[in-house]
Amino acid sequence: MSAEFTHFLRIGIHSEAEIFQKARPLYDALIFNANLVEATPGACAALAYRLGKPFLIDPFTHAFSLNPKYLMSKSKGKTQQVRVKRSFAGLAGRYFSSAPFLGERALAEADVSVDEFTLRVLDYQKTILTGPGEELVNMANADPAVFVPKWLLAPYFPLRKSMSWLEINLKCLESALKSDAQCAGVIAVELSALRNDAWKVVADRYCALKPKTLFLWIESFDEDQAEEADLKLYCDLVRYLSDQGVAVVNLFGGFFSCLAQCIGLTGFAHGLVYGENKSFTPVVGGGQPPPRYYMKPAHVSMNVRGAELVLGGLSASAYLANVCDCVICSGLFDDEQDVTRFAQFAEASDQGKFMPRAYALCRYHFLFARHDEISKMQSLTPGERIESLVKNIEFLQGIDAEESVEHLLTWIKVIKTVCS
């Protein structure tokens, strides 16, 4: 990718590390969540060392302002005691001189001693991975810079309609910038708090502090499902911040964020076929979800079984010409015999459980597709981007996939409006 646009990949669990390594050329930078780092600092340091890529540690300070039940887990054994997760207990110990609220109630503004808290959060990001532990002696001669984040993030808390955390957020960012002028801020905000031009107030308050970079997290903002007015609001906010000389990165984004390069977005982040939007409150329970296939003409992911119903009837030549010709797809489909082996994306065992191969195929295909999307969007004018979407729509309509068209039509309207 070019220096002007940064494609971040966020790691969720360490079982993804192999894909991060093998797909190293397909993204620019890495995001660790602080709770993952706190739980497994050695593994995170090892991955940072092996990748040698720029990275940041999301300090995850917002979690302490949530209902404490989201930070709790049951202990193993007969007692099944409910206690604060060790990763969050560890973070609290690093971020706060004392944390009597932990496990009892949500963090309140009065609990935050801004300067001390901010310096502790910044210090955590700078030092947690700097020294390889005894189990990583093979890294002893590594350049220490490999373990230091390129971006340091000021502490942040979610902004709701009440904007109750706005002043604390601004004070933390101001304190961080005094410590290091390169520190970045995070605007974590629910969409409803930005409507009716409220976004201008928020943008002006942050820009007044003159940060060089702001990371944007609009809660649960699904670009595929968003209304035209909300997508335009997002674009207006990004352009406004960009016009003030701020580099804006979307912490959770999808293909529309590729399109948004034309209005000043300088980067975006997501996980491996997930994490293109996210709630402030974590998902509780569950298990490994089924693999998802990235439908490149629609620029969205979908259930692999559903994708097979839509695309499984295509010939290999038609698939490679109109859907995807990445190395994964080219290897699965025999163009000479015109045979499609789409079912391998949804390969399952006799017990009905999806095989590791199905996850790997879907994830590598997604990364190749996303890398190609970003590269192409960088070289296209807004008009050419619209033409590309029109071609996608025509193909999807031709295979009776009308349900995958509506958001593309919305995107076209927005791009026409904001880039005219």
C-alpha cells in the first residue's frame, strides 16, 4: 500500500498468527488489543518480532467505563467463582494507582486523575513488549524498536448522547500530546450522538488540540447496512477532520472505507473476515463462528453455504472473470476444464463441523481480495469507482443476486454526493 493509506489488520486470537505471517504482504500494519497483550505479552512480542511491521496497541480503556459484568468470568473448578478477568485486572493495575471500582461498578469520571492516568496508559503501550522474556531468548538481539508501537493512543471512553466523557477524553488527549506530540486520539462515539450536526461540535473540540492523527470508532457502524444519510454523515466527519490537517483512520471498517479514500480517510482496520464494525460492549459467550466467504462483487462477507447457493453454479471461467481470480480461487477452480470447486470453501467434517481448511481458504481469499480492492481504489477517480460498482451491480443482477445490490446503490449515491 502507499504511504498515504494504511491497511490495518487486527488480531483477535493467537491461532490467527500463522495467517498474519503467511499473508504479510497483504496488509500494512497490525493492531493488538491491550487485553490480549496483557494476557499473552510473550506471544504478542513474538508476533511483532516475526512480522516486523508497524503496529499499535489499542489501550482498551473504554472497557472500564462499561458495566463490570463485561469484565468478569467464572473460575474453573467446582466453585465457579465470578471474578474480574486476569487481563483486565492486570490492565487496571497498570493504568490506575488504585482501582476500588474494579468488579464493583463502572469507572466514573471522578475516578480519573487525568495526567497520571494518561502517562500510565502511554507507558504501558511503550514498554509492555519492549523486552523479550526468558521464553523468547532467540529475540535477545532484536532491535528494541521492533517492540515499540508506531502509534501511541491517548486513553478514551465511549461518547453517548449525553457526551458525559467528552471533557475527560479531551483532557487525556491534551495530556498525551504534551507528553508526546505524535500521540493519536480516539473518537469512540455512538452514531446517534453525531446526528443533527453534533459531529461538528465533536470534531472542532478534538481539532482544537491539534492532534496529527485521530482514530475513529463509530459504534456498530455497519457500512453495508447504513442508511444513505448516516454514510454521508460519516464522510462529512472524515472530510472535515481531514481538511483540518488531521490524518483520520477508521478503527472498524469495510469496503466503503476503501471508497472513502476520496474524502480524506488515511486508513482503516478490521479482522480476518470479521471486525468491520463493533459494539463498545463485548460479545459474551458463543464459540467459533462458521467460516464466512467474502463476496467480492458485493464487497461483503456472507455465510459460506449461502455463497455456495449463489455462486456454486458458475463455471470456473465465469467465476474467475467476474468474482475473484486471486491465487486461492485460481488454485481451487480448473479454468481449462471449466470446473468450479466452490464447495471447498464450506468443507465440513462428517460431524458437521467445519474443517480448519475451510477457515483458512476463506481467510486467505478475503485478504487477497481486500488487498486488491484497496490497491485498485487508490488508482481510481471517484467516477471510476462508481463505474466499478455499477459493473458489480450488473453482474449480481445477472446471477439473480438482487439481495446483494441494495447497499451498492446506496454507496453510489453517497460517493456522487460527497465527491462531486
